[in-house]
Amino acid sequence: MNSNVLIESFADFARSKNIDRPTMMSILEEVFRTMIRKKYDDDSNFDVILNVDKGDLEIYRNREIVDDNSEDIWDLDKIPLAEAQKIEPDYEVGESVAEEIKLEDFGRRAVLMARQTLIQRVKDLERDNLYQAYKDQVGEIVVGEVYQVWSREALILDKDENELVLPKGEQIPKDRYRKGDTVRAVVHRVEVINGTPKIIISRAAPAFLERLMEQEVPEIYDGLITIKNIVREPGERAKVAVESYDDRIDPVGACVGMKGSRIHAVVRELENENIDIINYTNNLELYIQRALSPAKIGSMKINEQTGRVSVFLKPDQVSLAIGRGGANIKLASRLVGMEIDVFREAEDFEEDIALDEFTDEIEGWVIEELKKIGLDTGRAVLAVNKEDLVRRTELEEETVEELFRVIRQEFEEQEEDEQAETQNSGDAQ
């Protein structure tokens, strides 16, 4: 392989990878100087002249002529007079010799190695450029085209045909992709695996919702409204706490837009995810009330030491507070940073029974588990569904079912006793 073919093929490859000319020249010179060092031990007295456009390469070895009997003849930058005169008979001691070295002089193996090294250097540079470019874009939206879909992830190509990975766990559950589809997502993280950067993108991250709102709401983009916190159950529900730095701007109204025009664009992108926009406040009690919207809270007890909040609601508000699949209460808890326990307010006429009165039927450790989450009466326990009790305590599902059976039976017996007492009273009269 001659120098023209080597340089031209490398130049074409480098251009296809968007490598700029100065970088291309630098890589070529460094590779050829490495070849020189391997053969001659030093490259300080060599000149490497490149013309990438024409594919020309010239390498000159510069040495000073010394007498044949000089002690310096073994120096790398010296040449004996007799050897110099083989190049040019008129040379004399003290003159400089610029001897051209052909690429073929390095041997076929060295040239092939140089070619492989050049290609590898470009690939390394391409990987480094990709890492640097996307490392600075973490949290920003990118647009790509679906190239391939697997069970655990989808491969997306950006406008420069860089590979981006959209894992199943970072997709919205309702997302269904086919090759050629356009995808918008946020750069989630950049990993380096065996020297190769892996760009992970996400549509499930809170940052994706935040960037979408910035695009749709100018006041957020301009900094007049700040997003204080975002929590999501991707594709199902999200809660966004916003705050305005201008008293004249209603942050919730600005985010929703006239007749919901602004938020609807975001909702459509997120596969009809239900988005609750609430006003942020430093008043924790008010913040919790807003977080549990649309449910209306009767009262609450906040224990900042344990990080738990007990909220009491009317029976018709409990399901609203919990939400479908418990989504509303989970998101509210994450939004305010505290575990929220929901209790049904007992009706005034309903008599209750303290859990301590069930010690004959219920083990003491079970009662203690219930008290830990603020349940200290029978009706308070029955007001919470089985799934929530299992989630909030260390109790097994079978234990909870038995617990409900014992408490309900006690209330039924109490009601029967009251009815019997009423009947007896009527008969006596």
C-alpha cells in the first residue's frame, strides 16, 4: 500500500465521521511519528510533511555529516561522511543531509499496522466526541428515529445516526414503537461500557415532563415560574408543584393555559398522563392538602420526627385521596417527602372499639403494628383497605384478612346485643 492510497482512504473515513481537518492532520502525523520511533528509536530529527487533499506524504531524516572516524557516528542525528557521499558525492563534513524515507521502507506489516491504528484513532475520537456531546446534554430533550425494537429496549438513532438506547423501564407503559417512528425523550444518563459510551434516554423521568413544560409554558422558560418538584407514575398520573416569582402571575393558570391549551400538548406527548398542577407553599399542612387534591381533607396530624402524616377524611373522599391503584396517595407522599396515611372519619353516631379490647382475639404485636401507623380503634382499621394495610405494615395478607374478620364479627355482635337490648326494653314497656 503506497502513501497516497493510505492517506486518501483515511481522509475519506475521517470525513465520514465528521472529523475536522486539523484533527485529521494531527492523527496522521502522530501515527507516522510512532512508526518512525519504532524503527529509529527517536523522531526528533525527522520532518513529516502531509498534504491530505492530494494524499501526499514526505518524510525526511535530517542528520549532520561527521568524519568517518568520529566518535559521534553512532548518534541518531549524525551520519558518517562515506555514507552521506553515497547519497550525494559532493557532501562534506559539517553539512546537513535531508534523506527522504519512503513509506515502503517501513515494511508492509508496519504500513498495515499504521492503517489499523489510524482507523482505531478515529473511532476512539468519535466515541470521545459522542460522550462529551451527550454528557453535557443530560436532562435535555433529544429527537430520534426508531431503528430497532427489542423486548427490553429500543434502539434510537439521532440526526447524526448516533445510537441512543431507550430501555423498557424508561418508556411510558402505553408506548408502542415501530421502525421509523419519531421519538422524543430526555437524555437520562451517559455510561461508558468497555470504553464505549452508551446513551440512555428516558420518557419516564420527571426531567422529561419538566422539559416539555418549559417548551409549552414561556413563563417557566423565562424563569418567572419555577418548578419546585415533579413526581410521576409514567402514563398514569403526575403531580407538579410550581411557584411564581411575580405576584401578578398565577403559576397554575399559566401552566394549564386557556381552556387547558398548554397542558394538553404535554398530556398528549405523555400518552394522556393525568397531570395535577399545584401551588407550592412552605406551609406544610397546606402543601399536603394541595398534594392530595382532588380529595378534601377534614383534619391531619403531622409527625415530623417519624416523617408520617395522618389525614382524616369523610368516607366519600377516601377513594379520591388514594386514587386508582393508590397512585394519588403515593405521588402526594413523594411530592411532600413524607409518608401519608389516610383514615376515614368515623360518623358521629357510630360507636367504636379500642384495639386494646381485642387482646383475646388479636396478638399483641399485631396491635402494635397497627398503632405504629395511627390505627388504634376497630373502625379506623376497617376504614383502610387490605392492600394499604399490607403495604404500610409488616402484616401478611392472611393476617389482615383474619384481622378484618375478627373486628367485623365484634361489631356485628355488638350490634346484635344493642338490637336485643332495644327489643327487651320495648317488651318491658
